[in-house]
Amino acid sequence: MNTQYLHALPEDWEAVARVFSALGDATRQKILLLFEPGESISLKSLTELLPLSRTAVAHHVTTLVRAGLLQPVRRGREVYYSLDLELAIEALDKVRTYAADLLAATGEQKP
């Protein structure tokens, strides 16, 4: 048993935890799936689309921003959000590499 990270994640895994935590909620997944490539969406538009209060939508959007999955840009009085999935790709790659290394160490390497 590897108890090395029992009390704290490695520093380079903190971003992985934020991404997966943010993606663990169906509403936040729906928000991400609303975006077309290159599109920016305002909080107002998201609130009009989702059956949630503005406060609830803002909470979900803030969680996605903190995870690095959405980038905010202020335009006048409104804030628009756009996708930034680089961190998600990095998190998935880190987990894939970890899993592949673990499988290779046990002799169960799969494609």
C-alpha cells in the first residue's frame, strides 16, 4: 500500500483535483456542454437557459472558473465566459499516465 500521499496530494495534482471536482457535478457538465467552439456566453444568458437561480448559476460558474475550465472577460457591465479546456486535457493526461504506469508495473498493460 502506498501511503505517501495520504495526507496531501502532490502539488502538481492539485489542479487535477479541482478539474475532477468541478466536473463531478451534472449542472457544471451541462454548462460546459452549452458552449460552441470559440463561443463566449454571459452569466445572464446562462441564467436564462438553466432552471436555477442567478446565485446558483453564479456558484457553478465560479467553480468552473476556479478549476480553470472557464475564462471570464468583462464587456461593459456583463461578464462573458469562454471555455479553456487545456487544464482538463492536462488532468486527463496525468490520470491516464498514472493508470498506464500502474498497469505496466503489474504487467497488465493495455492499449
